[in-house]
Amino acid sequence: MKYFDHAATTPPHEEVVRTVAEVMTQHFGNPSSLHRLGEDSGKLLSRAREVCAESLRVSPEEIIFTSGATESNNLAIQGVMTQYRQRGNHIVTTAIEHPSVYETCKQLEKQGCDVTYLPVRADGTVTAEDVLSALRDNTVLVSIMHVNNETGAMQPIAEIGNVIKNHYPRIIFHVDGVQGFGKLPLSIRDSRIDLYSLSAHKFRGPKGIGLLYVREGLMLAPLLAGGGQERGRRSGTENVPYIVGMAKAVRLAAEQQEHYAKRLYKLRHILIEGLQQLPELELNSALSGAPHIVHFSYPGMKAETMLHMLEEEGFIVSTQSACSSKRSEPSRVLLAMNKAPDCAASGIRISLGEEHTDEDVRQLLRAIENTVGRLQQLKGGNS
């Protein structure tokens, strides 16, 4: 089977797996304990924080370890809106955010927050001017993803961050960086980002571990009450083996980003060029999208039907984001891009990884062409 679902999760690096196993076996002490085993684990935890900070070009004190991006996004949004409620109750986000942002905002609306969901253009993007026009004196938070997890649409994060801070310096800027890190360059400092979420399994680290960058001086109300780990911002015994494994994956992803993106852009070009030869398909990803994601629809055909037929051909792809794929309704992201309902209900996402070759992509294209031919026959037989 050829795996083309890297946006959902990535196969972990072999050295990450070895590192996790070694730490789990040999350094199992609680990092909060005062004895030698605890101190050894505490040193590993500190070094992992330094490695992550070095790769992100921030300070170690600005890194909070979490269970993944869903927790990071919830902590960023809910933590800010609780901590700074006296400033106002307005949040600005987009209509195409990941469910861990979108549903958190919906939840906060029920608690009295006012949320602006910015509409996106046909290519799935907003502009800095769109964001600026939505800001108010009572706006507390802007939360915008770097790369959309379904279509690969890239938001102009640096422009957005600078326009926010130039006009409303007290507004807090959160970025869900999950699909961008390791694929696209982004300076947290230059983009004037206050909060930045990552999940390790999106860049070949372990599942169930992530981080949240919190700009120095920014306060967050914690989601979890407990022992006060992570400087009181995220209680709970730290998952040292996975944190160390994530640190290794973070370093590798940062070091290889430029080379990795160059390879994937080449594969993406081959893929898009091939898909455009099939007039039955509608391309939903912009040509200028992120290097690893290509999304298309076969209007009038259920996405799951095509997904399973491609699996029979030996290729693993996905429909919507992994968090939404088991729902049968049309994609919220595609509807927000003004796609027709039959298009939004028939989307297929292909996401590339570093193990893929030109020939792998060409084989996938042949499988898609065969599948489309089979589906046309089915449609013809049912007409």
C-alpha cells in the first residue's frame, strides 16, 4: 500500500521511535521528583525544551508541552479569553479553521463571546486587510491557521501579524501552525505571533504530544488544575519520552524544511498537472498552495466511494480532515470556499511525504484515472 495521507498523520522517524523507547525504558522517573531518577528525567525535559525553542528561534521559557495541537489550540483560545476578559469579548478567526479552533470558538459563543468568522476567497485565503477590517476596540484575540489542513491554502501570516500589531498592539495573535511547520518557513518573531500551536505526529514525531509557544509576558488562564507543571500553565506529569521524541522530530523538520519543500513542490506539480487532465475532477487546491496537500472533488460521487476504490488499487488517501472524515455531511471548508454542495461532499485529499517519488505519484495518477473510469461506468449503468 502507498500511503498518501501525511496531513492526517506521518510515519515516525525510526530514530524517534528508538529515542522514545530508550527514554521510556531507562529514564522513567517523574521529572518533578527530587531523587536521582527524577532529576535525570528533569534534565531530559529541559534539554528537549531547549531543542524545540532553538528550532523555533524562541526562548525555552516560552514553550509549553501539551498533549497535541487540539489541547494547544484550546489552551491558547480559552486561556486568553478567560485571562483577558476585561479587555473585551471579541474573537476574529476564519470560516475554515481546524475543528479544534472552530468548535472552541463556537463553545465560547455560548458563553457570551462575540466571534467573527471571516469568509475566505475562492482559493481559501484571507488577506491582512480582511483581518484589519474585522478588528474592533473590544477584540481580544485573532486566531488564524498557517496552512489549511484540507486544501493546503496558505494564509499570509506575517502580513496579518504585522497589520494587527501596527494598528492594535494589545490584540493577541494565535496561529495554528500544525500543517505549516517543517514544510514552509515562518518566523514567529517577525510575524509578531503571540501563540503558536504544533503537534508532533504531523512531522514524524509521536502521537499524543505537542507544544504551545507563549510569548514571554503573556498570561494564560490554565485549562487544567493540578500540580502546577509547565510553570503553572499546564498541570500534569510531563510525558518525558514523547517530549524527547518530539524534540528530535522538531529539530529534523526544521533542518530539512527547505530541502523537503523543494522535493514536495516538484511532486505536487506532477500531481496537479495529472489531475487537470481529468475533466470530471474539480481541483480545490490553489496552484500556490502548501507543498504537501492537493485536494480535488468528483462532483456527484460520494468521497468514500472513491477513497475505497483507490484503496483497492493500493493507495491510501483521505476525504476531509481526519478529525471530520467520519462525518457524512459536506466539507465545511469547501462550502466556505463557495463550492457547490455536491463538490463539497465528494472531496479527496492527497497529502505527500518525504518517502514519495515521481513514480509513486504517477502510479497514483493512473489509479485515479482507472477509478474515475470505473465510476463513470457505474454512473452510466445507473442512468
